[in-house]
Amino acid sequence: MASAQKMTTPTIGVKKIKTNDLVPNPHNPRILFDREPMDILKASIKRVGILVPLTVYFDKKKKRYVILDGQRRWTCASAIGLDEVPVNQVDEPSLVQNIVTMFQIHKLREDWELMPTALKVELLMSELNDRNDARLAELTGLDEAVITRCKKLLSYSREFQDRMLDPDPEMRMKADFFIELYPVIHDREVRAFDWFKEKHVINKMIEKYFDESKTIKSVTDFRLVKQHITHAKRANQLTKLSSRLERFVNEISVPISHLEIQSATVHAEAKALVKKISAVEDLLAELDIEKFYGEEDLWQSMMRLVKLMNAKLKAADKRR
Amino acid sequence: MQKPLGREAPINNARYNRWLAAFSGYVSEVTRSKVELWLEQFGEPERPIAARVLDSVLFIGHQQIKTKYRELLLGLSGWNQDAIKRKGRWFFVPFSSSVGESGDSMVHVFRMATGMTTRHYNNLFVHRSDLVRLRPGPEDTVVLIDDFSGTGRQASTAWDDTFAELLAEGPQVYLMVVAATEVAVNAVQNNTEMQLICGTILDHRHDFFSDKCKFFANSEKTKIEHYCKLASPRNPRGSDASGLLVVLAHRCPNNSLPILHTNSQNWSALFPRQFD
């Protein structure tokens, strides 16, 4: 595994290069600059020039200088018509060095499409023969969570990855759709259903998402689907869930509520209530009577609780 | 844009037959009753102008699309059907997805047109998401396949957003389309490292509202624009105000006039872009 230190590229020297002879680094062209800071930088360059040289390398194959660091300065210099810019020329980096450098220089922005980044991460994993999230995160400067999200996207077939790379923004699927769908289609029990075919389910979910009936309103709706699956599992209602999920998948107008198995939901709610009551039990067991002896509100509240509990137990015919 | 019949030409059987023959093969069948209903949406005085608009539609049929793809491929330097004689590696990639289709419908047409349908050629046809892994370099060629480019804006944005990064190692990149406007060819040339190659180039004369379009008088253009506004108040001259009268057999580009392709509360299209 290559370390981040080994990625450093040696300096050949500082010199001036014609602004027009430089090209941005294609390994990360998705650099969106805020207009205001760019205006400030432009004004500064007009006043004092470029004080910190750009870092560039010479691409031997294409015979041109490529910017490794300093694209903002270069964009401003081009905009204000500077003929030359100072550069620090370094050795041409290897593919891995180049990608890692780009990751480290340019922080991932929330509004960037994640799929191109995921493909770069895939290339890194392949080149370095390393899939460890923590090490990839350290190397690239991306959060571990982002690496995990990238891996989820890479788990989809090329056909679906392509949907996230569509040139038409209206046709382009958001990475979040596939990330939220991931836990549903990777649920062990769901995958074991005899009707389950991953590609078919994904295609049907895409159809439902875009359909006017809006049975899937937002990508976070998949969390609800997953919740219904979990509840059914806990209540041992998987057979019932299987047929309901199959219908939900195949019929465009069937809403998510169709997945709700009443008994499963009740069971899940009961489990949650038991957990809360246990917490109250623990609190009461540890209650220091002498310490709270004068706290009348506390005792009144406990009496109300006893009364309410007795009423509920009586109504349920559970009183002994 | 085709040269329309004269202003006095009657809307008779012969003219209907001419339209039906010209538009045969559109994905949503064009019938005589559909043409009649379409014409009836215009006021009586405007119908002769609307008829001349239909005369002017440049319809590119399935066979023409295939021929254009075949010719475009043969014109590419370094290409040879025989892998040994080919220069570098070649990859054919769908540029965009198609509505309600698997995303590679134009690539399928391209394969049919060029006779590369057997498994033997499968490794030439790859997904967009394969490109990073395959790392095409300066000796290699990537051909992105699409049907139409109206302004080149989408292609330019797509290059910046995605393709420049997917094709970072500098292969020769072509964007191959059946038809494109001159504006699109220039935009792609100036803003990207792709070269747009197309079967039919549409210059300013193909813009219905351009002064260079001499088949219609300004007063006629104004009358037609009124109906275009009914069909699409937001884009009365078509997407990016392209003002085209072009229809491809599998879909009408949205750069064409909305009276041709937009279905709305106030308008029924003759060449709808979405169909049941």
C-alpha cells in the first residue's frame, strides 16, 4: 500500500510559463469556484501579481503543461489577461500520485456528483490493491463515510452506474437514490425471496421514483421500506412481507404503506415500549428515597403513574 | 429544413399522402386523422401556413439514421473493422440515456447499422462507467454515440462535469450524432476536447425564426409563434430558441418548434416526444 508520504512529487524548478500553455488537470475538472472569492483573488493578482507559483507537470504523452495545484490562480490570470504565470514544475506524477494529489487538493463538495469520484476510488483500489476504508480515507482526504458511499455505488452494475453519469441532468439519477436503496436490496432475507432479482427490483424502483403516482416521493422513503422489512422480520412475518414486497415492487401504484404488516408494526412498537419501561424501572429501583423525600412533585407523579398503570392493566384484564 | 410548397398550394389528398409518406416510421404513427386534427388547431387563415410548416419538416427516417452512422464510422481515421488493422483501442459508448429505454438504444442502432452485432465485437461497446477502469490513452479512440445535438450546451456541460474526468488520459474523443446544428458543432469544438461529427449539419437557415430562413415571411413567423406559445409558453421557439423543424424517426428533438412535439392542455403534438 502506497503511503501518503510517498505521493509527494519532487520539484524540478520555478519558472514562468505562458498562461495559454497550461491546461487544468483532467483528473479533477469538477472545480466549482465561488464567484466572490474569485473576484477578491483577481483583484489581488491585478495588484501584486501571482505570489505563490502554480504547481505543474509536463505531460510527456500530450506534450503540454498540466496544473496540479493553482487552478483558481490560473483561471484568474487567464481572465485578467496575464501573459505568463510563475510555476513550480514537478516530475510527471504516476496515475495514483495524480489522483491522490487531486483528492487532497480539492475538497469534495456536497453538490458534486459522487459517481465520478467513486470511479476514481475504484481505480485507486485496483492500482493499490487495497480496499480498506480507513487507509483510502487517509490517502485521499475523503471522509470514511464518503469512501463507504462510493463503495456502495460501485456495488451496482455498470448499467446503473451509467445512470448516474447521464449528461442530461433531468435524466441523471442521483447517487443518493442508489445509496438509500442499498440496504433494501442487500437485506439478506429480501435477497432470499424466490421472486427477488436485483436488476429487476432496481429498475422497478427507478420506475416508481419517476412515475407520476409518486408512490416513492423521495429517496429517503427507502428507509421506510427497510423499516417495514425489519419489523416483519422481528414479528416472524417474512412470508407475508415477501408477497407484499413483491406486489409493491411490481405494481407502480402500490404505496409503501402496503408493506406495513399491522402485527409486525405493533410488535416493533411493543418492543420499543418495553425498552422505555425498563429504563423507568431501572430509575425507580435506584431511587434514593431519603434524598428525594421532600420532592412532592416526584411522589405525585409516581402516584399518577401507578394509577395509570393499574387502569391499563385492569382494562387489559392483566391485573392479578 | 425542406423547401415548402407554394403559398397557394391546396391542402388536398396529394399533400396529405406526401406528408404521410415523409413521416412514415415515426415512433408514434402519423396518420391522416392525426394530421387533420393537428391542422384544425390552427385558425382557418393560418392553416395554409401550418401546412407549409409541415412541408418544411426535415424528417430523418430509420434507414437514413443507419446510413449516416455507417458513413460517419467509415470516415474516422484509424478505424478498421478488422481489429489488427485498427489504430489503438476503440470504444463505443452511449452518450446519454433514452427515455423509458435501457440507455443504449442509439448504440444498438449503431451496431445494427455497422454490422457489429455479433459477440465478437462486444468488447468495443462499453459503459460510461467502464471508461475510468479501461483508461483509454492518447493512442486510443472513444466514440460517444447520441442522436442529436441542438446547441452543444449539454455536451459542453457534460464534458466539464463528467467526461473530461472519465477520459483523463487524453484519448481521441468523438461525439457522433445523426444531426447537429452549426452552433452545437462550434460549441463542442470550442468548449471541449471532443470533436462533434454528424450526418447532417443544420445551419441558421434551419432556424424558422432566423432572418436566413426565407421560406416564410416575418408575418407568417409571428402567426406561427402565437401557436408555439400556446403549446409551450416557456419555450415557444423550442429548447434554447433553436427554432428547428427537424424530426428523427425515434424522437423529435426538443429544439424543434413545440407545435410539432409538445403535448399540453392547449396543444396536441403530431410528433410527441413521450408516448404510452
